Amino acid sequence: MSSQSATLPLPFIHPLAIVETKNIGYGTRIWAWTHIQEEVMVGAYCNIGEHCFLENGVSIGNRVVIKNGNSLWQGVTVADQAFIGPQVIFTNERFPRSGFRKPFEAITIGRGASIGAGAVIVPGVRIGCYATIGAGSVVTRSVADHALVFGNPARFQGWMCVCGLRLKMSNSTDLAKCECGRRYEILPDICRLAID
């Protein structure tokens, strides 16, 4: 065993959690009354709150926060540094019927995306990198990288910085600037870091 791996923190699993998978990264914390099935991948330094359920086939990246009361069903993939607020509803069947099992539709949450409390994410959508979903929103279609959406159904409301603040558009150019100093190029339906 290398000296580096000896210093990495082991996962913390609360005694009242049910964790069937062996695929839990270093430093991850899993709290009480959470159930994680055997075929789930959870990265390093994640925080998974109380009363969560992760079904077989779910994949969670590194440094992901999943707040209390979330159920992630087969086909949900969450990239690094994403944030899922309390009691977000994920679905994976567009036309559910008991006794008529159809193929699930995947949901992908991009790197650094944030989903507000109580949002509903319908099957087959992709939430872009660093996108922000407002609390209580119903997301019925994919969301672009850096987009801010909210409402029922969720609609585009602006662009977001990687730091989590809303971007301010310049009146004279296709550039947006954040209070943190980052600048972005804004094209139709695209927001990307500006290259100086």
C-alpha cells in the first residue's frame, strides 16, 4: 500500500444506512436511512443525505452533494461537483404502466449543475454543465450548459457562471461578465468561457 493511499479518508457510512455497493469513493459520507443498491457507483468526497434511495444503475461522480429525501432511479448519471437539493423528483419512464415494463430513459446531470429543492426532472433530459434549475421547477426538456431555468414548465431565464452567480450581459457586445471576474462569450443557445 502506498503512503498516499494510506492517508485518504475512508467513506463514512452511518450505522442506520443500507449500503450494498462496494463502489464508494474515498471521503464520501452517507447518512442515516439512506439505501444504496449493489450496482451503484459513488465517487469520492460525496455527501449523500438522509432518506435517499439510489437504485441499481445509478452513477454518481466526485464531490457531488445529494440533499435529504432524494430517490435516483436506474439511468440517472450525475457528473462531478453537481448539487441536488432536497426532495428533487427524478423519473425514468415517460409512459408508466404497472405490468408493462418499458425501457427506461436516462437522465444526465452535468458537471457542476445545481438543481433546486423540489424540482421535477422528466425522463430523457440532460441538465448541462453548470446549469441551474430553480426550486420547484418542472424540467421537461434538456437544459444547455450554464443556463438558468425555472418555472412549470421550466423556461430559460439567463446564464450562470461556474461560481454560481448569474451573468450580466454587456449592452454592446456578445460578452457577459460575472462578479467573480470570469467573462463568457454568448452565442445563440450557447454560453462559454471567453478566451482572452
